[in-house]
Amino acid sequence: MDIIKDVRGTTAEYPHVVLTIGSFDGLHLGHRSIVEDVVRNARERQGTAAVLTMNPHPREFFSREHAPNLLTCLKKKLSILEELGVDVAFVLRFDREVADLEPMSFVEEIIRDRCRTEMLVVGHDCRFGKGAQGDFQLLERVGPSQGFTVKQLPPLIVEAERVSSTLIRERVLQGDLDGIEVLLGRKYSIQGEVIKGRGVGAQIGFATANVQPLHSAVPAQGVYVAEVLMEGHRYPAAVNIGIAPTIRHDDVTIEAHILDFAEDVLGREIEVVFHRRIRAEKKFPNREALSAQIADDVGTVREYFES
């Protein structure tokens, strides 16, 4: 898959472009249905399946204090798009200039001139341009004169609920891994860099990789059965999310004890894939009691993957 890091500066040309546009945070089943339609239409016309996505998320740009808890970083999003068969990912660097583009200017400058779109596929809630004034009705009206046709897909309903990034964020914060998987079509994961911790885990016999996430939607505090993906390998892990009250951390941390693993991973980028929530986080009377509970948690992780 080709990645165009700044669509406004590209001169690349692709044949018969079928495009969709959006933030696509999480790339949930609703997003996937749109992308799959794009790929299908592109293959039928021997063309190019393309996605235009914004970075940063528009709501993150306008108000960082009230930005949504993002479900995917750009790297993960692009990886999933490639898996779905997308040929080209156009990244629109969302800044003040883009935010001030009138809808018609967005159509002409981005969709027509830069992406060279022949067919545009959008979701039910498509909005673009200054003040989010652009919509499907505008696209349908002006598309023929700009050289492209437009198709709108309805929302995806799963278990009587409309699949949305907002709904998934709520379930992430609740630690509802089963509910998340139903809407995402995959297990939830976070990507991040391993940073230096206090070393307390190693002192009690369970060294951990302390993860600084690249996006902000972190599951509810507790202990989880998980896998760590690193450099093409998968490792079972017991993951604690919380404030480590027995040790008196002040901030929420993500600590992954990778089973039967002794390498130094400081500074590496890893992905933590959540399988099941074991228990809530709690305070123990001393480190010995904490160590005993961690041993039980590790045993639970072993049994999970052995079964």
C-alpha cells in the first residue's frame, strides 16, 4: 500500500480512483464495510482503492482538552487498511488551513485535484469542510460536474446497536472486551513505547514492560490476559492497568509482565492485545501478598493460552 503523507502536496496519479474519506478511528466493522465496498468497486473497474484519512483527529485539533479517547494511532490504522486491500492511503494533515476550507473548496482541491477521484463512497454521517457544512447531499449534487459519482452506505447495526467509535470508546473505558470485539471485529489493542518504570516488579519477581500508549483509549483499571506483539512475535502476558495502590503510584500505568521472557525491551514499540479481564485492581496489605496474587494471575494467563 502506498502512503501519501501529505495529500495536499502530492502529484501522484493513480488509475480510476475509488475513494472514501473520514477519520476512521478504530476502523470498526462499520468502517470496514465502507472500505470493503471501496475495494470491491475498485477491483470491478480495475482501479485504485483509496482512503483519505485525517491526522490529527479534527476534534483533537479543535479542542485537545475535550478530544475523544482515540482507539487507534495512525500507524495501526494504516496497517489495518493495508490488510483490507487498500492500494493508497492519503493522509490529510488537519490544521487551521484545512479546517477553514469551504466544503466546495475541499471537493475541488482535495477530492478532485489531489485524489483524482472517479467514485466516492461515504458513510451515513459524512461531514467535511469548514464547520462540517459539507455532506452527502452536496457531494451528490456537485459530483457529476467534478468528475466523480457518489455512493452513500447506511450505518451498520450489530446486536441492535449502531456501530460507532463513540460506543466502542465507552466499552473500552468499561473494560468490556467481549462487547468491544463484537463491534471492532477484532480484539482491542493498544500500541506504545516501553518506557522506564520504577523497577518494583523485578524486585518482587515479576519484571514488567511499562507501556506509554500512542493513543488514549485505555481499558478500565484491572488485570488482563493479553498478548504482547513485538518484532513479529507474540508473547503471552499478564497486564495490569491502574495506579498500583500497594506500591503507591500516582498515575495510571500500563504494566505488562511477559511470560518466560527476559530480554531488555526498553525503548521498543510493542502492541498489547487484550483477551480477557481477570479481576479489578486492588490494594494488598504488603508486597508479599501482591506477589502471591500476581503469581495466581500469571497462572491464569498460562491456563488461558494452554486451553
